[in-house]
Amino acid sequence: GAVVSQHPSRVICKSGTSVKIECRSLDFQATTMFWYRQFPKKSLMLMATSNEGSKATYEQGVEKDKFLINHASLTLSTLTVTSAHPEDSSFYICSARDARGQYFGAGTRLSVL
Amino acid sequence: GENVEQHPSTLSVQEGDSAVIKCTYSDSASNYFPWYKQELGKGPQLIIDIRSNVGEKKDQRIAVTLNKTAKHFSLHITETQPEDSAVYFCAASSGTGNQFYFGTGTSLTVIP
């Protein structure tokens, strides 16, 4: 149980385009979903926290207009990187939480050319 | 806010030996401490967790200990195997609805 599916696993895009990443909790309903960014050999940096039907709460320094989060249901959250630039290239990881714990997706490697 | 420190940042052990990773936290309100294993190019996977009402928890070759007074908790891996090689993260949280604060990670290498 407690499977979090994240797609795509890897995406390469041109500078200026937008990229959407999906995160689904497959066998449980997530009370809260999180989006993290991870730089090479670094820890996870929390970008935002979202609850179903509510606006996401962004961490300091994270541009909400740049990283759009939609938490449409208890099992689906999406992160859209708008007008991506090379500095947005990174490993993005979603996470979903229920009463038992917090579980992570496999991550999305975004490369912006 | 919570501050979680993790040591060592890198650890190499011979296959069959034990590995110990330690974390300290600052917020006495933290009461949930999970450990995650992250393999290269993948997301973190929960391997074991402990809540503040217990001092130790074991699952086969993996154990976690918690010292609430000293505000530190440790991951113990016995009889290490090459497939244990990965980056391990500790985390602390003050409740199921609150965010996790992650340590900086430990890169474990098990040498065959």
C-alpha cells in the first residue's frame, strides 16, 4: 500500500515552455500533498504544501506564479512550471500524506534547454 | 522552527558490518521521526519510523532509537549488504498535519 505515482519521470523542454507534473496517491486518500525540489547531492527543499480544494501554501522564496499547484482531489496534485528556464532544471519530487505517514513519488527530472 | 542535523554526510562500511547514522532535532514538540532511503534517480522510500512514545523500533536488519531528552535519534543497519548503498534522510515532524523537516542526508556505501 501507500503508493505515490509521479509522471513524467523525465522531461526535457525548451526554454519558455510550461511543463506539468502529476502526482497521484494510488491506494489511499492524501490529506496533504507536498512538492519538493532536490539539487544534486542535496536534501529535499520543500516548495509548497497543498490541501485538496485549497490554495497551496508556498515556502519563502518560491514564486507561486512560477510554480502553479493544483490540488484537484484527494488523490491528485499537479505542479506546473511556467515559462521554464534553464535554472529551473532540477529533480522535483511530490509527496502525499495520510494518517499513517508520508510517502514519496519517484521524482521528475526536468531539464530545460 | 525545527532544525534537523544529520551526521555523517558520507559513510563507507564493509559488507557485513553495521552502519549508524545520527540525527538531532531542536523542537521538543516534534514527535514523529521517519527515515527514508533514496536510491540514485528515485524518490525517497520510507524504511522505518518511530514515534515519541517509544524508545526503539526494529524491523529485521534496521532499527531506530530515540532519545527524547537529548533530542536525537539514530538509524542502525546491521549486516549491511551492497544493496543498502543509498542516501538516507532522517526527518522530524510535530504531527501528521505538519511539515517534515529533513536532515541533509547520508550517502552510505557498502563495500563488497
